[in-house]
Amino acid sequence: MNLLGAAIDATINWHSVMFYVTSLIACGFALVVLLTNNIVRMAFALIVSLSAISGLLFLAGAYFVGTMQLMIYVGGTVVLLIFGVMLTAQKAFITMRTSAGDWLLGLLVGGTFLAVLVQLAFSIPQWESSSYQAKSDQELTAYVAELEQEIQSGKTLSQDQRQKLVQLEVEATQGEPQRTGEIGLALVGLRPDKDPQQSEGLSGYLLPFEIVSVHLLVVLVGAAYLARARRQQG
């Protein structure tokens, strides 16, 4: 039974399985957001879809971005949206009617963004072209050749050698690790991974960070305004 389980684990790439399952959940609930007329169900489907996108980021190794996705969108925007719906609801379940013009405008805007994202996705260079990936592959190949020579000479591999081999395999397959400290510095405009003499001004993530901050501020002000308008009507 253990041999059967090991054979199944060897033939199935569970990382790919989780990727496809999470992608299916994200796309499926995104369609629910698009097609449903019930605002409460729409908000719930949006939470599930954004959470699944965060799961995709975790599977890709972008733990910091995945955490920000959960905190900003799932934990902030969608929750405030739900509170806004609850405070302004006239009935227990609110329905929305979408006209043909709204569908046409939505398809136009969504198709434009989809075309841009597809173009960006296919323009990203392969992992094998990066210097880190090439260096990791060279180190792994050289170390494997060294171990093969020792095995052919009759020596047995030590525990340290096995651990180093596993570490090199992980580095070669997963790519360059992200450092939280470098991401934090980049949020305020400093890029320690780039030469400051070749970059002009601040080249970090300061502008996206400020845009996210303004976005959350607008959501807070909007939720407070909706709650105030509801109380005045009551």
C-alpha cells in the first residue's frame, strides 16, 4: 500500500493539481460575480475568488504579495463592501438589473484589460534565461557530477551531502527567493537589487503603494458616506 501511494505521488504533480484547482475556483466564482443579480451572493463570490487568487500567489512563492492580497482586498475592500451593502439594504436580498449597454461597456473594458494581461504574460522571459537560474543549474549539475564520481569510487553519501543536494534541487526548481526586507525597502522607493547609479530617481513600489493607500481611503470614506446617508433617510 505504501508503494502504491509512493508511486501515485511520483506520477502526480500535486503542485500543478493545486494550481489548476485554485485557478478553477477563482475563475468560477469570478463568473458568479459577473452573472448573479444578488449583491450579497456577489460579495461572497468575490471574497472566494480573491482568496483563490491569493492562493495562486502562495503557490507561485510570492508569499508577501499573497498576504497583501488577503489583507487589502479580502480583509479590507470586500468586507467594507459587505458592510456598505448591509447598511444601505432596503430588503434582505438586493438584486441588480444589468442593461445591454452595461454588458457592452463591461465586455469592452474587460476585453481590453484581458488583452493587455495576455500580452504581458507572454512577454515575460523564461526562468531559464535569468542569471540566478543559470547559476543554480550549473551548481546543481557540477555537484551531481561530483557525487556520481564518489559513488563510482565506492563511497557512500553522507547526510550533509544529501541535504545539500536537496537544497540545490529546490533552488534550481523554485527560482530566486524573495526577501521581505528588500520588498519593504522597495515599497518606500529604494531598490537594493538595482544599481543606484543606473536608475533615475526612485524606482521602487512607492507609486503602487500610494495608490493602494488612496484606494483604501476612498473605500473607507465611501462606506462612511453610505452609512450616514442611510441614517439620515431612517
